[in-house]
Amino acid sequence: MSSLQTSGAAALSMKDRLRSVRAAAAGNMLEWFDWTLYGIFSTYLAANFFDNRSPTSALLSTMAVFAGGFIARPVGGFIFGRLGDRVGRRLTLLASMMTLSFTTLTIAVVPTYDQIGAWASLILLVQRLLQGLAHGGEAGVSYTYVAEIAPKERRGLWTSVVYVSVMIGVMGATATAALLSNLLGSAAMSEWGWRIGFGLGSLLALYVLVLRRYAKETDVFAEQASEKHPKAADSKMSPADRARLYKACIFIFLLSACTNVVYYTWVTFAPVNAITLKGMDPGGAYTASLLAQLMVLFFLILFGHLSDKVGRRPMTMALGVAVILLIVPVQMILTDQPWTLFVAQGLGLTAWALAVGFYPALMAELAPTFARARVVGVMTSLAAGVFGGTAPYLYTWLTSIGLASVFYAYLAALAVLTIIVGFKMKETRGMDLNEDMHQSALPAEQPQPSSAASN
């Protein structure tokens, strides 16, 4: 067995465990900093990389490229996920980070539409597709990595750090936008100020690469990669196991639908919608959004910890109920005043945190060890593309033609779907990730693991 395989979490000191989790979290933070900047700066990108004779058309084109990044995410989830299942989680996290840093630097320096014409739009699209590849790979492998290295009885709490780091990255992007907007003004921001944010992201990538270099491999992957594990390749699955794997893919996809639409509607594009559709001052909108994101950090940790106590199923169903109850109030509260964005987005973020505080743990618990990074990466990325990537476009388009109620009905339907899936799945808290896929949260005749039942 190689040294990489033997350096598992079981043999690590608490210091090494925390160092490894910190490296994964730092990468998540930077990944979402870069990813969110595109959404926050979409109005400036529209003005610089597309024909802006029609501002609405340019904004929709920018959002179409935004959605294009989601098309690449499932492909990235498969490529990097397969790499993570073959050579290890740690090395794959290094590869995805290098790809992401390259794309961010390129966006920061690419010439504008006025300088090179349609080539600017094409380069932006290509870089967004590459960013989508890295993002899809990073998500699946990092969820898997943190879930596998965490103690099983506190997996929900430990994996809450994933989305805490996500929100810190989102907050960093929002704070960058707020600071630059207030310091430079609208004219300078539109002309060149937005490039500073992307340049900062590419510089931070160097720090993350150093952190990840010293991260450790998980013991779960080490055992899977050794001869001890009975299912080291897909070809060794029985028909029943393969059917169960497909069911896991379906459950992960469906459970990711509502959270993605809520996130991209009520989090990433909330300031943009407030500015574009409500006429809110950009500086005020970004500041209000930043404060709402700061508030939700507490709830992510709280709900992650709570899922270790009461279980994943009731928390998942609570998300669906909360979204249904908040759809109308969130829309009615929002006006052109920044404080209304803080209240509306704070409510939406709290509902979102009900499930995403333990989301990485649940995704890892649904998938078998030998294909975990692939399954989680592909299915969460596919759901993000189908539901999250299209949400801003659908919302903007339907609102522009007076059919915003159709979008709200769509979101409510996804919330109902979440409740149904949460009710149908079995409880996963405390399960052993080193067991095979019979230790699954999917409906089956096999009994629950004793560890899950005892927590």
C-alpha cells in the first residue's frame, strides 16, 4: 500500500485533521468567491463583453454564459470525481484549484467587446466553461473529503464548515463588490474596477494551493483503494448494487433541486435583482446582502450540529416547509430600500441553511465509497446546472413579462418535492462511510446500521 493510502484520517492527530479540513474549506471559500463574483458583477460583464446597445439583452446574454458554466459542472464532476476515486481526494483538490485559478486570472485580463468584438464574448464563455469544470470537480470531491475525514457521530457539524466557507467566499465577493463600488463609483467600476475582484481571486489561489499541499488523504479512500475493499471497481457490482447506485443518483439529484434554486435566487442574484428590478442603490444592496450572509453563518453551524442530534430526514423536510411559507413574504418585503433586502435575504438564507448545513454529509452518506466523489460531483453539479444555473434567467425573464408568479409556483413545487424525497429516504446520521452501499439511506429491506440508530 502506498504512503498516500496509509495516511488516513484514523491515524491522524486532531491537529492534522483540522489542518486538512482547513485546506478543504479554504479551497471552497476561494471557489465560491470566484464563482459568485461573476453573478455579482454580471451587470459590468454585460457592459464590457457584449453589445450593450440593449442593456436587457446584454444582461440576459451574461446570464446565459453564467448558465453555460453550469453545463460544464457535471462534466467536471465526472472528470475530477473519477480522478478523486482513482488517485485520491487530496491530489484532485489540488488539480481543481489550479484550473480554477487560471480561469479567474484570464477573466481579469481579457479585453472588452469594444476592443476585440465578439472574441471577448467567446473568451468569457470558454473561461466560464472551464470554471464550471473546476467548480463541479471541486464540489463533489470536497464534500466527499470533509465527510470522510469527519467523526461519524459529528459529521453534520464538521461538514457544516463546507458551507460556512462557501458563505465566507460569497461574503468576500459581496464585500469586495461593496467596497469597490463605494470607493470607485459606478463609472470606474463599469470600466475597470470589476477586474480587481477577479485579480484578487487569482492571487488568493496561491495561498490555497500551499494549504492543500499539506492536507492528508482520508482513511476511507485508503481502505477502498486497498485489496481489503470488496468493491474497488464498478465492474464488481451486483445488479442489485448497481440498481441501488442509480437510486442514490436520483435521490441526490432531487434533493439538490430546491436548495439550488433558493440559493441562486435568494442569495447570489438577490443584490443584482434588487438593483436591476427595484432600483436599489448598488452600494446599499451589496452591504445589506453582506450583512444577511454574515447572519446565516451561525445557522449553518447550528443546523449542521442539529442534524447530528435529530437526523437528516426531519431537517430536509423542514427546508421544504420553510421555503413554501417564505415565498410570498420574501417577495413582498423587497423594495428599493437596502434594509428590505437584508430582511428578505436573511429569511431566505435561514431557510436555505436548514438543509445545507449538513448537505455535504448527506450527499456523502447517500453514495458508496468506491464511486462517492463521482456520484456526488456529477449529480450535485447536474442539479446545479438544471435548477440553479437556469434560475436567474427564468426569474429575470418571467419577471420582465409580468409572470413572476409562475416562477414562485415553480419554486413551491420543488419545495414540495424536497418534502416527499425527505420522507421517502431512510435516516443516515451516524452511518459508517467505510461500509459498502448496503449501508444506504435509500428505501430497501436491509436494516439500518446500528450506529445510526443509536445516535
